[in-house]
Amino acid sequence: VPLLLSMGEEDRALTKATESGDTDL
């Protein structure tokens, strides 16, 4: 799995979480 793709997925998940207002970090 390309690192870039992995980073993109994480960023996307983070953005979605922030959008929902759920930050589990």
C-alpha cells in the first residue's frame, strides 16, 4: 500500500471526523 495513499486516507478520515465534530485523537 503506497504511503501517499495511506496518508490520504488518514487525512480524509480526520477531515470527516472534524466535520462531524468527533475528534478521537
